[in-house]
Amino acid sequence: MNAIMLDVSAAVRRSMPRAVAVAFASLLLIGCGGKQDKAATQTVARVNKSEITVHQINFVLRQQPGMRPEQAESAGRQILERLIDQELAVQRAEDLKIDRDPRVVQQIEAAKNETLARAYLEKVGEAASRPTAEEVEKYYQDNPALFAERRIYSIQEIAVEASPDQVPALRAKLDSSKNIAEFVEFLKAGDYRFAGNQAMRAAEQLPLNSVETLARMKDGQAMLVPSASGAQVIVLAGSRMQPVSLDQARPAIEQFILNDRKRKLVADDLKTLRTQAKIEYVGKFAEKPASGASAPGEPAAEPASIAPPTTAPAASGLSATDISKGLKLK
């Protein structure tokens, strides 16, 4: 079933030029001899008593990334066959009354709610204004660690499983350790569960609230950042400068600022909706949430002065062209 069902939720998140869909629609018109009959131009196949239309094919075509207009006809025919298989599966599911299965009904309702909510929030985000050239330049100047003073970091990461009340002891031991090996021995002696990783990371691949701290660190220094499962220790083994000019960074900064404005508009709108709505928690959810977890956005810790690690980080193949989740520098 998975092979023939279209992944609509994934398709909605992809985009491509409308030219492909337009080209396919034009091919259909030519194939119909230029007739203007509505049914002839919209219906491309009949499956028992149901019809598949050109609009269904065009919808899928618009979601295919990197497709050229000249590929529209062959791609459209492949999509049509998949839609026919899908329709046959749907019809058979209805014959077997699978559409009445409570789990299926719940999945359909969840998909509908997600689609409507996403569409509404996207509409709210449309009100966001694009940043001006002055705003882009100011962001560039305000974040030298990401751009003018951008560095490629060779780091070691150690993820430690710990309870919140164990984190202070971990930080204290990291501060007093002569080298990372001594800290690792402490973890072993204390039966802490931990995992290590070595990597090359560009500045924009790191959490924004950690970049400034890491930029001030010297080779061999380490910092500890609380995490949901305990703590993450980041050891700076080395770094090299690789700055990015304003012209290179401009498209990424513009998109980042625009996305951030959309996010804020959505957050404000949801806050208003919550204020205006009558929301009542019942049952076990009526209880007050337990506090204790560290608040999101907590500032990164200051680095601890420990000796450089004895083992040099292995190269991971990442280069200066690597992109981050937020700023996509090319």
C-alpha cells in the first residue's frame, strides 16, 4: 500500500515552478485536438465510477523539485498511473469499509486538521515584510562570528545522560579537569552514560546562542551546555577563519529575517487566539505542570580552561559550503 499511496504531506512541503504544470496542461489540450470541452480537458482517466483530473496531476507536478518543463509529459503519465493505483486502493478500502475503522477515521481527521492549521499559519505569515538592505547589513554587522569573523571549528562533543541536579557537579568537574581525558575518567567512575562524537562544524551549524561563546574560546577549552537528557560538553580542538562577505550572505540573511518575522507573527497570533478562546484542561491534564527543566534559550556556559584533547578530531568531510538549519550560506 505504501508503494502506491502518494505522500501528500511531504509533497506539500516541496515546491517547483508552475511552468511544469502549465506545460503538462498544454500537452493535454493538444492531445484533445484543442477542444474546449470542460470534461475533455479536465478528466484524464476514469476508474470505475470515479474520475481523475488534470488538476490532480498538476498538483503533484508542482511539488516535484528540479523538474524541467520538457519532462512534464513523461512525469505526468507516471503520476497518472500512480493516481490510478491509489484510486483503486481507495475504492477497495471503501468496499471493505476500512474508511470506517476508528483508527483510519482518526488519521484522516488528524491529516485534515494539520493541513488546515498549516494553511492558516502560512496565511498569517504572508503579512511579514521583507527586510530592507539596511536591516540586512545591520544583521551582518551585529553577528561577526557568523560572517566577517566566521570560523570552521574542529570540535569534540560528549553527550552525558544526567539529572538536572547532577549538572552542577559535572560543570565543576569540567572546570577543574586538566584535560578532557580526566573528565571522561570521572564520567566512567561515576557510572554516567555518555557518548562521544568528533566533527568539523561551521559557525552557522552551531546553536545561535552558543556561537558567540565558542568564538571567544581558545583551542583546548570546553563548555558545558544543559540539555533535555542531561548535558552536552563541547571541546574546541582547533579552528580556522573562513569569512563570508555581505554579498555572499545577503540572500541567507534576508530569508532568515523574513522567516523569523513570520514565526513571530504566527506566535503572536496563536497567543491572541489562546487569550480569546475558552480552554479548559480536564482529568490528569488539569494538574499544574511540574517545573524543573531548564528554560529554553538559556545562555551558553562560559568555557572551562582545560588542556587540549590528546586525540585529534577525525575529519568528517564537512566543508565551508555546509549549511545550517537557520542560515544557509553558499
